[in-house]
Amino acid sequence: MLKEKLAALRSEHRDLDDVIARLHERAPFDQLQMQRLKKRKLALKDQIALLESRLLPDIIA
């Protein structure tokens, strides 16, 4: 279940990369929309990191 969620989050993160890149290509783009997309992308990155840490066992060094 966690792996499926992780895959979905990674997919959404990649999709946001594409959307942000397309927005940058347009000359006048909406700064507020860009901020929201980037904020969502960072939130996804945090969720991905959290799930990855749950999937990987803790190794005592």
C-alpha cells in the first residue's frame, strides 16, 4: 500500500515539473499560480521522503 502511494506521489511530482516548465515557457505567467504549484511540489517532495523513510529499515551504524 505504501509503495502504491509512493508511486502516485512521484507521478504527481513529475507532472508538476512538466506544468511548471510549460508555465515558464509562456512569457507572461501568473506568479501566484506558479507559487502554488511550487509549494505543492515541495509538499509532495516532503511526503515522498516520509514514505521512503518508512519503507527503508533503520540501519544502526
